[in-house]
Amino acid sequence: MGDGCWRKTLACPDIPILLGTLIGPFVNGSVNWLALNHLNCHPYKWENVTIKQLVIFSLDLRKETCKYISLPDGFGEVPEDEPTIAVLRGCLCLYYDHMKTHFVLWEMREFGVQESWIRLVNVSYVHLQFNNFAPDALLLPLCLSENGDLMLLLANKERVDVIKYNSRDDRVEYIQLPNNQIWYADEHMQSLVLPRPRPH
């Protein structure tokens, strides 16, 4: 690759502040990031963020366009910790810690359609037998069954476990991993595109 290989693919009117990792989940030909839009000041403080500023920034690599996707209508308040987006069952998902008491997961059934958001999981940490107050406590959805009843969650606290949660029967089962190790695979699309301007 030489200097002549670079080209400007699109212009976004307002580049938001991307949250979390720079590796955005890839779904439906788009790379997506949780982002903050319409900020009056930089740097920002999470406790000052409003629900209207929290969006999903979506970069369509095929059409070379960008757009903002609103969070679910039932997402009424900014959580204490930043939410996370992921892809489960080929759909864009949003999950977060609700008031330090519940794990909540929303799924967008039809990509880009605001009305297709559905809350799939709203389960208490007590029921999951998960201490979310432990240092470095992490709950990460790994996969979701086709009918949405069964979810595997990575529980990282004192040791690494997988939680098998059946929402239909409201059952929880812990699966201890040998040697406290887990390997995680993800799909990607080769691209050098980041929705940030190149430094001069």
C-alpha cells in the first residue's frame, strides 16, 4: 500500500465520540459503535451524558454512508456504566447493567428499524448468582439460541465461568471452564476504515 491508495469514502456531517472499543460490531454490511452525539464540550463526563446524546453510529461499508441509530424507546435513562453493543443471532444487540441490580439485553430484529428493538433479557444478578460489585466483574453475552430462550454469558469475577440462562424456564446453570480459560472468536471485515479523521 502506498500513499496513492488512500481515498476519502464518505463525509459524515458530525463525527460523534465513540465509546468503548474501536472495534465495532459488524452486522448487515455495517460497522457499528456506541457513540455520543451533540456534545457541547470535550472531554465529556459520563455522569453528565443525557439519553438524547447516546446513539449508535453506523458506517455502511457497501454504500459508504453513515447514519445514527436511536436506542430502544424503553431505554429510559442513562445507566451508571456505559452500555455495550454486540451481535447475537446476526442481530445488533445492546446490553447494560441496570441500576446495579439487573442485566438487560435488547435486540434489534430488523437492522436500522427503530420499532424492531425488543427487550429479550431483564434478569437480576441475584437470580444469576453473580456478584456485580466484585472488582473487575464482567458479564458478557456469548450466544443466544435461535428462539431466544437460551443465552450463554461469560461471567468473569474471581474465576471464569459460563452462565447458561434459560429465560423460558427461568433457570440458571453455571459451567466451570477448565483451567479458567476461554477462547473467543468473532467475525470481521477487512478494512482500514475508521470514522475518525486522519491526523495531519
